[in-house]
Amino acid sequence: MAFGARILKTGLAVTLALYLSALFQFSSPVGAAIAAIFAMQPSIYRSWRYFLDQIQTSTIGAVLALLGGMLLSNEPIAVGLVCILVIMISMKMKRADTIGLTLVTVISVMEASGQWEFALTRFLLTLTGIVAAFIINIAVFPPQPRKQYIQQIENVFGSLSLLLRTAVSHEMKESVFRDEKNALEGSIRSLADKYVLFEEEQKQLRRAKYSQTRQMVVYKNLLASLQKGFEVLEAVDRHYFQAERTGKTDELFDRHLEQLIKYHETILLKFEDKLKPGANDIDPLAEDNDRFLQAAINGYDTEKSGQLRLSVVAAAIYDYGYQLERLDKVADQINRLTADEKE
């Protein structure tokens, strides 16, 4: 795993939590360090949300553990029953992310047989760790998911472009192709997770700005185009080489894939405003996409089973082209709106 900002911030959050625990003279600062580890989140919004959610579930957990320790002592079966109850309540409250740290609090409090002083100390330790993580997350390399998203889009497209260009020609070693495809799948999944972060933040805004809504549309279509491109790779890997083909078939698929990749690349340049005036007038792809699908379905003297496999691949390529057309329209709309705003 590569060393990144989140790894560094987790270590700093643990350090800060331990120092704060020593400052407040807590007898056992380990709980604060554990809380800081759990509380480190990928965005500031999620850190704040985790802070609020954890206060609720930890308070409930500490109270139940206090009552359980007073009434049932610290017998293992009693601890287990209270943990089950806390899990059920957390799930009912839709606070599943906080269960782990809450159970640590429950077990610690019950170990002390329901002493309220210990329960309060444990709660304050948890709060100290969460606050430490929140402070570090804001102060040190604050998350910039939107900037990271665009950078990752460019990196993922570079990998996708390479694999699509060599998919039909079969020039890349199978082991290398498989490793690169698996890495690409992980990167696209990471992009999808970042998009979920954006959606979460926007849903919390009572009145999202028009520019923010417009940005979400862009992000969604950028992600969808990469996902459709990856579906082409999957279809080629599963079906293309199992079908009987002619050299003309290979040329047809390879040429159209190359056209789609260039089209995708040009659209990304549109979004980045890197094209010269007049250079962004791309010919519509719809007719070429339709002709490709028709030619691929007609086939070239292949057996029925092979023809069906080629049709599956052709359909995936057609969907990729269709998604690129939608992305191109979004790019044109964004450019027009941007030009109008400048005027």
C-alpha cells in the first residue's frame, strides 16, 4: 500500500489523542487512540457526521453498559447480551458505522461492573479521540475529494485507453492485461466511492447551488463513461477471443474502438478547456456507432455461437459510444454556460 495523506493523518490523530489524554490526566489513554483510528474519515463532512453519530450511540452504549454492569455484573453472558442490544439499537438508528467503537465502550464500562465514574471517563476518552481525528482531518492536508476526483478520472482514462487499444489486437501479455484490468476495476470502484461522498454532501445542503448541481451531473457522466469502457473490456475478455473471426472483423472492432478512445479523449479536453477555438467541433458519433453495430451483428461467415459472442461485445461497445455522446452533450452545455457567465 502506498503511503498517503490518510495514513499520515491517522498516525497524527492517534498522537494528538494520546497527548490530549495525558493533558486531561486520563488514567488509560488507549481508548482515545482507538477512537481516533475509527474516526478518521475520507471527507470533512463524514468526519463531522461520524462525530455526531458516535456521540449518540456511545451515550446509549455507555448508559446500557452502566445499567447492565449494575444489574448483571460483568459476567460474560451479560456482556454479550448488552452488546447484542446495543448492536440492534444502532442498526435501528441506522448508525452501523459506529457499532465497533460503541462496543469497545460497552465492554470497557461493563468490565468495571457499572461504575458511573468509569463510564463517564470512558465516554470522555471516546470523545477526545474523535475530536482529535476531526482536528487533524481539517488542519493537515484537508480532504479535497473534488480535485482528487478529476485527477483520478484522468489517470483512470489513461489506463482504460491503453487496455482498450490493445484489447482486440491482443498485443499485451495475458498476465499483464489481467493485472492492469484488475487495477483499473479497483480505480473505478474508488471513483464511485468518491462520487457517493459528493452525493452525501449535496443531500445535506437544503438549497444546493445550481453550479454544484451542474457539477454533480458532470461527475456522474464522467464516471459512467469510464464504467461503460470497462464493460467493453469485460466483454472482450469473456467473449471476443472465444468467437471465430476473420481479419476483417478484427479490423472493424479495433478501428471503432480507436475512434471511441479518441472521441473520449477529446471530450475530456473539452471539460478542461484545452482545445483551440473551433477544434472542439466533433462530428456526431451516432451514425458511425449505428453502422458499426449493424456490421458487427451481420458478421463475416462465423458460426452462430461465435456470432452471438461478437454481438455481446458489439453491444457493449455501442453502449460505450452512446454514453460518450451523452458526455459530449454535457461538455457542450457546460462550455456554453461558462461562456455566458464570462459575458
